Amino acid sequence: MNQSGPITSTLGQRRDTATAPVPQRAALIDTSAITANVRALRGVASGAKLLAVLKADGYGHGIVQTARAALDGGADYLGTAVLEEAFAVREAGITAPLFSWLAAPGSPYAEAIGLDIDLAAYSVGQLEEIAAAGEEAGKAPRIHLKIDTGMWRGGSTLEDWPGLCAAALELERAGKIRAVGIWSHLACADEPEHPSVAAQLEVFTEAIGIARGLGLDPELCHIANSAATLAIPAAHFDMVRTGIAVYGVNPLPQELRGASPALRPAMTLCAAIVQTKRAPAGAGISYGHTELTETETTLAVVPLGYADGVFRSASSLGPVHVAGSRYRVLGRVCMDQFVIDVADDDVVPGDRAVLFGPGDGGEPHVEAWAEASGTIPYEVLTRVGSRVPRIYL
């Protein structure tokens, strides 16, 4: 369920039965925050183009809505991991420059080329397959050649790089492709002083020199992710690729954020409490009775669980904000729900329980849930399940 436009009713608005009904659970998406974050990131990367990364359904925020908000903020390019995501952007009528970089042999390259989607090539074999698809589509594909600078994931090794560049040059001279970019990815950009960063930038610069020495003239050299955009100006080159920062999460350690622009989290995950009830001291809570109530208290049931992206590993740890107070998950997170102990506080069914958001009302940040879950904010955001409606503000 997706909704757009202004929301006039409030999810779980406290004791207000006059408002229109809304879902019991929701991810509220502030698209203006995405727009503002992109605008701020463009200021940091002045002189370089900015690509807004939309993979994983816009990091769980909705790929089409995120794309439009990012373009409103001045994004020059959009990027997706897989072609299905890129097709969804084009099907929505978005015509902005679009790069998609992860495809296996036999992928629908001809369709992508026909939709003006830039493609990545990691090897001569992949390059030749894309070129053949371009002939089928009647259009020369725009290719970004990937060099593996030391992450040992996708991309050509430095040893194979001259051969890949030579093949690209031959195909370009034959009018079968356009080699518009050279790119790579940093392994430790969130640790700017890590020795791998300088080493990877050195390899990247060398790879660009090899390509140009052979006769290629790429217009877009890009290696910077969000962390490198914020902290490593030497990595900006012609374009930066910002992912998690677009959605308001700074990937740098807290002590390195001093010079970063303020980024506003775009997602608020919340649900209306479905029940409260008194429990005696010693009551065993949830599966396994891993926690017992210490005193007589009030328990509240929140209708979100691990099927919705609330990590089971956050059992007994995850922070929850209700009616101005902070609580934590009590006992195990279940598939569809969890329990909190609200003591003798004035909490009733229908009150809004906020797991994370921008913090305006004292609610936790997504980083707090990542810490409680033993993971990173990227995973928390992208795990929010499809049965949680996205409501766009």
C-alpha cells in the first residue's frame, strides 16, 4: 500500500477517534528530507556531478518517490544495482540519466539500451555481450568500465584492464559502444585514514591513465560513495555516488562528522499500540520467557515484528518512543509483534509507538536500532518489509 500527498490524519494519534483511519503500521517517508539531503551533498561535492543511488527500492523508501525527490534536490544522475530497478524508474516516466551496474550473462541488455540506461562492463566478455545487444537495439550503449581497485568484488583486475580498455576502444571506433565512464568502489571509505583508501585511489588514477593512454576519453570517472563524498575530496573525480546519505544517515563515525552537513533521516517507522494490560510481577514475556516482569506493570503490544524488518536480534534491546517517553523491547521480538513495559505511564491502545525517525520528538535514530540489532543502518532501512505501508509526506 503506497500513499502520496499530504497526510491529514496521524497514525495512532493519541485518543483521537475523529481522524480518518490509517494503517496500524507505517513507514512515514519525508521526501523533502531526501531533497534537502541531496542539495546538501551537492554542496559538499561541488565541481562533481552527483548520482543518487536508488537500489533496494530506494533503501526501503520507495524507488520512484526517492528518484523524484533526489532530482528535485539537483541530482545529475540516478543509479540502481539491478536492471529491474532501472526499468521501474523508466516505467514511472523518469528520463534523467540512469546507471545500472550489476547484471549477469543473459540479462535484458537490449531493453536497457533502448531505455537509455547506462551499463557497466567488468570484462571483455560482458562488454561484447552488451555491444551485441546494442546492435539488436539499434543504438550504441553507454558503458562505464569497472576497475577493481582492491575491494576484490566486481570489476576488471589491473592485469586485465589494458585488454578491457583496448576492446572498448575497438568497439567504440566501430560505433558499437560509447565508453563514457570508468568507475570503482572503495572498501573502507568510512575510515578515511585506512591505508586501503589511498591505495585504491592510486590504482584508480593509474587505471584512468591507462585508459586515456590507449585513446579512451571517459567523461565520468567515479569512485566515491557517501562516506568518500563527505570525507575524502580527493575521491570526488567527475561524479560521486551517494547512497545512504541521501536518506539522511551519515556513514562516518561520530567523531569524524564535524565538517559534514546536517542530514535529515527521511524514514519514521511507527505503529499504533494494539493493546495494553496489567501484568503481575514475575510474568514471563513473549516466546521463551526470556524476561520476567520485575514488578506489577503495564505491558503494551506493538504490531511490528521480524516479518516487518524488526530484527529478532534486537529482542530486549530495541528502543521505542511512546507519548514522550523511551522504552525498550521486552522479551523476544515475534514475527508480527513485540511487547514493551510502560510501567504505570499513561499509555493506551492507539498511541503511536515510534521505533526510529529524525528525532524531532525524542524518538530514536535508526542508528540506535542498528546498534541494538547488531547491524548497520543500511540493513535496518532496507529490511522494512513490504507489508509496512509507505506513506509519503
